[in-house]
Amino acid sequence: MKTILKIARTELALLFYSPIAWFLLIAFLFQSGLMYTSTLEGTLTTQDLGGQGLKYLEFLTYRTFGPPYGIWPRLVRSLYLYLPLLTMGLMSREINAGTIKLLYSSPIKVREIIFGKFMSMMVYNLALVLVLAFISVLGLFNIQHADAAMLVTSLLGVYLLLCTYAAIGLFMSCLTSYQVVAALSTLVVLAALSYIGELWQDIDFVRDLAYFLSIQGRANHLLLGLISTKDIIYFLVIIAMFLAFAIYKLQGDRESRPMVVRAGRFVLIFVCALAIGYISSKPSLTGYIDATTNKYLTLTANAQKVIREMGDKPLEVTSYVNLLDNRFWYGKPEQRNTDLARWEPYLRYKPDIKFRYVYFYDSPGNKDIFKYNPGLGLTQLAERYAKSFKVDLKSFETPAEISKTIDLRPEQNRYVMDLHYNGHQTFLRLFDDQAVFPSETETSAALKRLMEAKMPKIAFAQGESERSIDKMGDRHFKVLTNEITFRNSLVNQGFDVSKLYLHDEDIPGDITALVIADPKMAFDSISRRKIERYIADGGNLLIAGEPGRQAIVNPLLAPLGVRMMDGMMVEKNKDFSPQLVQPYLTPEAAGITGQLREDFNDSLVVAMHGAAGLSVSAGGPFTAIPLAVTAARSTWNKKIKPDENMIEMAEDEETPRSVGMGGITVSFGDASGAGGKQKNTSDPDPDMLRYDSSQGDQRGPLPAVVGLTRMINGREQRIVVAGDADFLSNAELGRYNIKTCNFDFSTAIFSWFAHGEFPIDTSRPPSQDKRLSITDSGLAFLKVMLMGVLPGLLLVFGSILLIRRKRK
């Protein structure tokens, strides 16, 4: 060990007595300071501007330092170029100067030479990491509640990566006496190790080997704050492998052994490294430590609970990948390791998950594919796609072959995961959004369904021209209920939805809630009695009416102590039509789900296109909870009479036969009613809208959605009444507005009926590191220090050292 230390000390002296070591250290310090201050400057600008941008400042530690766009990964990419300049002379210098012969003739062993020189690089790498440690300390002061543990693991990841680069560079330096050649060779090997994970990924056997050898993104888990044994072992194995290569290369130069023997040593070392890497990466042998404060690299508590409930029985995941589906790229053989990486958080708790992939081609749900390929049959189209994706069509099952195994037509022949567990089966889908793959919420719901948990059942009343759950028209409810391509549809969140024809069917006793949405015809006596009995027995209920339907809906609401006001609510807004009312979400409503609690603020609204105000009787049988309430000054309920041309909507029609303001004639004029006139229009002039108390108008705040509760038969009955059904419709859920929360609110209502069990809450506590504590003047001072003073001091110190050395 003493010999190793002496060699390391000598090598360090040579290193720091050369300008290149100081130059790289100074350049690295300047670059680190530049990246850090520029990142802080962008964040500080967003913070100073305030407003909605503050919402995106969560997890500042991760955003500032972590991959893919933080400081650490960008600096690591530059170190990729720095290290070969330092390692190129470690052994090349000895070979070129002939001093290697003196080392061979001395009692020093070859491994001591290699270990000593590698130790010198470990010390220099530590100097580089100390620069990053200094930046990390600044981060602890500049970011409020910064995630210190994540920063520590990040430094460990950078250090291991630097040492790996050094080991590779040391070996390449043993191969040639030319330092430039050694540097270029090192760059080539690092590039090969970076890109080998993208090569031959369509060959099953080669895929795993190439993926293990790939160094690209290998440190990302550590940079994010997750320590895993397989990542640590990977770096140690690669370092050991290249050090062993270097030792046996120098030792082989001193021996006169056959080429087969010398080559066999390298092959044996390589095979042993692969074997250790393969075994250590098995899920059952991998250990994890999530060092982040919020444990955001670990499954949430509810997701962990679900997967642990599965016990030791194996879970099989079969991915059916359609060549003609838009999502085929995600399931290509080349993407398989990336796909498996998405399951890693689950494999951490259930390592016996088995994966299988089935490739086929069949007509996809998206028929545009034929529009853009006119004249081609299904097989011809598959041949064209196979050629484009460079895959062998023979490895894909035909429509006839796949249909013998499974019927994927209800899934629109999309890329879907078929889960099997303990004799049960369900689908886990990909979605038409940016995230594409299911989150913990959807995955946990599918796993619960596999375990035959009691899933909440929502029945939608039909027969009186209510809103349909099977149609994609603007006014209907398919997106909310059973659109399989939509992540947040109830069927993907763990609910079962069904239609219920009240006249012909009894209301099942096991349903979670009954939904009556905008009936256009009065219920007959049979249906009325069933609804009244259901309410009396304590069943949960959602009743959503529409202006002009008060005569139909109010008889159902009478036993509840709630009534839809005559007329409709209007809102004076310069940007929107008066019939678009936007009641504000109440704190009581926001408390229903974690998502609403996280997003809640005083300006969160529910968009309602045509709504009636609700009147709640005092002392009624239920406790009333206002969930959405209109503004006091700009909104009122306008007492109006039905138009002679009341909108009539056939059950299969999407547009009204006559157009009016919700089928209602609205009076516009001054406050006294003088000069008022009747105007029937779908887009009245807001400036002509006047509040008229003499006509029975009632100013807000008015409840637009009310929750009702009472204890009956030993359990809490929950009922929601809304003066509008459109806020649940396909059209409103499809519209995006930064202030509206129609979808989250709609989901929250059904979650309330299910007592919060579904959708499964996988939300995390809000991060604390969401604000900078530095000011503009402080940032300016930091720039001067990091990019001027400190590099300058280092330059002066290094220059003095080099000048004194030269004089000696």
C-alpha cells in the first residue's frame, strides 16, 4: 500500500506541476459558476414575475441540479471531454520516455503502478467534485428548504462517473506511446460505451449485454437522489474491468506467452464483468435507497400498499403491440429496456413480475392510416410499415392469428398491456396524452381490479333522453365515463360504469351512485317510485339539471330540501357570453381529493354553459355543503319564462332544432326595466345585460353545485345536486383553461361517492423547495465571485506554483 501511495503522490505532483491540470480545474470552476448562476437567474426572473409561473417552481433542487436539464448532467457531458486530456499521459508518458523499463526492473509490481496512477486520478477527480460540492453548498443557501440528501447522492454519482472515465483513460494510455492517440482512443471508447445501448436492441440476447455495458444515463438515478446497488456495482465493475485490462496489458508486455493465452485473459475478465453485472441487476437482488426528501423516486404509500397486497403470486404482463398503431414506436424491440425501466419502481416491491411481448398487425382504431395510404389493403399497409420501421413482418402475427389468442377490437387494436394474476385478467392502457404510459394511479387501479377488489359502480339513468355515456357528442359523457384512450376516464381510474333503464330495471343494491343527468321527459310513476325508494334507502345520487327542465327535476329534488330556481344564471363578463357561468370552487370541494387540494386557489372555477341557481331549504333532512358558488357582483339568477320555442333535443341529436339562450328568452334593459326588450340570441351583448330585481332577478352569490349528507342505515348518504349538466360533458372536459377545473372537480365528485378509495390517491406532499432566497443583487455578487474572483485566485495560485517549480 505504501508503494501505491508513493506512486500516487508522485503522479499528483507531476499533474499539478503541469499547466493542463490547473487550466482544466479553472475552466471547470468557471463553467460550473456560469451554469449555476444562469439557471438561478431564469428561476429568479420567474419568481419575481409571480403569478402562475410560481406553480412550476416546485422541486427547485431537482430542477436546478438534476437530469435531464439541470446543472449536473450538463457538466458531466463536458467532463466527458476533460478527463482524456488528463489520463492520456498516465502511461503513455512512461512508455514514450522509456521510464517504463525502469519501473519493470524495480521491485514494484505492475498492479501497484496501475493502482497508484489510478489513485492519483481519484484525488484529482475529488478536486473536481469539491468544486461541485461548493456549488451544492451555495444551493443549500440559495434555495429555501433545498434537498440536501439529493445533492449528496448527486456528488457520489458524478464522482463514480469520473473515476470510470479515469479507469478507461488509464487503460487506453497503456496501449500507445502517443498521448494524443491515447486521448482520442479514450474519447472513442467513451463514445462507444455511450451509444452501445442503442445498438442491436432488436436481438434479445445482445440487447441485455449491450444495455448493461452502456454508460449513457447510468448515473441519472444517483443524480436524482436514488441509490441502487446495481448502479453502484456497475461503476465498480467497469472500473475494475478496465484496471484489470491495464494490468494484464502491461504484464503481457513483459511475458512471452502465446497470443491465445493473453487474449483469453481479457475475454475471461470481460465475461466475469458481464456475469457480475447481470446477476447484480436482477430485481430480486437489487437494493434501493431513496435519498430525496419527498421520496418522489419511490412509489407512493397507496401504490406500495396495492402491490404488496398481491403477495407472492406472480404477475404476468403481456404487451400486445400493433405495428399499425401510432404507439408502435414505444413497443419496438429496441425500446424494450426503456419499457422495462418504467416498471422498475414496481419491481422494487414485486420482483417476480414476468414480461412478455406479442407483436401483431391489424386494423387500428385510427382510420386515418388508410386515408393517407389510399389503395392499400391491410397486408400491403403492414408491409409498408414493416419496411419503414426496419422490422421483419414474419415476426408479427396476422389478424387471423392474433384473434385466436385474444380479441383486441374493444381496445381498438391499440398497444395495450394484458395483466394476468391468480387466474384474473385486465387491461392496462396507453393514453392519448403527452405522458402516454399509465401512472401509478391507473396502474394501481388495474392491480386492484386483478385482485377482485370491490370496484365502485356508477349507474347512469337512461330512458328519459338523459346524457349518454356511449356518445362522443359535445353534450354527452363518454369522455368522463368510458373513453379508453383518455387517462382520467372513470373506467381507467378503477370505476365500473353502466346504463340503467329505470322503467324496465330495478336499481341494483350494490351500486356506488346513481347519476340522473339532464332528463328531458318527466319520469313515469314506476321510475319515480324506484328513485324515491333508492333515496330513502340511503343510496348515493348525482342529479344534474338544466335551465328549462325545472318542472322535471324539482319533483325529484323536493325530498332533499333543494330546488332549482326558475330561470337561469347569467354572468356579466366582457370575454364570454352571459350564459357561460363560472362559479368558484369552495374550500369544502377542494378538500375532497388530493389533486384539488394541491391545485386549489381562490380563483379556481367550474365552467357551466347554461346553469340554474340552487335554493337550499333551511332545516332540511340533509346537511348542505356548497361545492361551487357564483360571484356576488357579476352573477345573478335571471327570473325568466320559457320561450315558446323551447329547445327540443332528440335522444340521438347533437344540435338543437332551434337556437336560443338555453331555450330561454332573456330580458335586457336598464335596472328599472324601462326600455327593456325581448331578445332571443345565443350570444347576447354583455353590455345590454342588466340586473332587474323588479323582475325577480336574484343576485349572487348563488350555489351552482351542492353536496348533501346524512346518516342513514348506519352509513353516510352522499348526494350531489347541480344546476347544470354540461360541466360533466365531453365539450367542457375537452376545453382547457388555466382557471377551470371541470375535470378535476367531476372526478372529485365520484371519488367522494367512493369515499376516496378511487381514484387511488397517489399524490405526493407539495415540495418545500419552491422559492429562491437570493436577491438580484446577491445573484450579481455570486456571478462576480464564481466567474471572476475564485477562478482568478485559482489562476494566481497555480501560476505561482508553476513558476516556482520552473525556477527550481
